[in-house]
Amino acid sequence: MKFEEKIKAVQLRKQGKSYSEILKKILVSKSTVSLWLRDIELTRKQKEILFKGRQKSRYAGAKARQKKRIEKTKYIIEEAKKEIKRNYKNPLFLSGLMLYWAEGDKSDIGEAVKFSNSDPFLIKLMMKWFKIFCKVPKDKIRIALHIHTLHCRPQIERYWAKIINIPLKQFHKTQIKPTSLRQRRNPLYDGTCVIRINNKNLFRKIKGWKLGIIERFKLKNLPR
């Protein structure tokens, strides 16, 4: 029985079949197939067939993953739109959503949740919004600061860490920019705080909430 399977495996390999394709037709372990075929030298044409087969398999896999991602995204957005009915009258929910709509990252490239502002009260409000409505654990939040050369970096970092109650180990490297004339005239300016959450599903959910608001208040028909 094993001899017949080996002969069949060799024939399939010489047809340009990959190990995974052979294993689908012959019920033996991968190590056994590898042992049987290790001395098989493929011709240039057989290698081309094998290469094209791998390319086709990769393309099919990529298309399947893309389809799954699109379906999942659509589902999350549609479910989020339904949540608007029970949440849109909540002032904290609506305030946070409007702030994110205005100031948050909305790019579909990367689907990153990111909100930046220099007002500590708005940052505190958004931290509360992410906690209560987005259910984001505090240890999943990352903070980035953008400051100017006139600032004392450690002092500003401690200031924001205290404001939002996030440990400094969750801060990214602070970005320092040249100081402008406006910053020199405003000594109370404490830089810009960026809240970052690496969660694509949350990005899609926020997008669904936004679309739910558009539908709720009948804002869809805009002139071109």
C-alpha cells in the first residue's frame, strides 16, 4: 500500500504539485512525503508549474481573507448603527462621538483609532468615552506627545500622565518640534496629547456609530 502511495506521490510531484496538494490526495504524514520526494529533481517546466500553482494559491487565499474582512467590517458597522437608537441621547456618548468625528483619525488605511488635542479637559472626556462606551482597557491605550523645544520633556510627560492617569511606560517617544513665535507667547501651552488604540474592530464600530447618526438625523442626501 505504501509503495503505491509513494509512486503516486512521485508522479504528482513531477506534475508540478506542491507538498500540500499531494497531501490532499495521499493520506500520509508530511514527513513521509518529504522523505519520499527529497531526491526528486524537478525540470524547469515542472518548477514553473509549481511556482504558478503557489501564486494561484496565494492569490486565492488573499481574496478569501479580503472577502472575510469586508464581511466582518460590514457586520460590525451595521451592528454599531443599531446601537445609536439607545445611545444618541446620552450626552457623554454623543459628545465623545462628535469630538472623534471632528478630531479623530478617520482614515481607512490602517484603521487606527487616534484622537489628538491640546485641551486636557477634552482628552479626559475622550478617555472616559473610550472606557465607558468603547470598553477599552486602560492597558491597551498608548499615548504620544507632541511638544516644542521650549518645553521640559519630563515635566510635560509627567503632567499628561497625571491628567489621564496612564503610566509613562504606555507613552510612545515624545515628538519635539521647533518652537514657533505663538508658542513663545503662550507659556501655558502643554503640547498636544495623542490617544492611540490599536483596534481595527473599534475603528469600524466608531465608523458605524457615525453612520448611524447620519441616518438618525437624516443627513445622507448631500448635494454634489
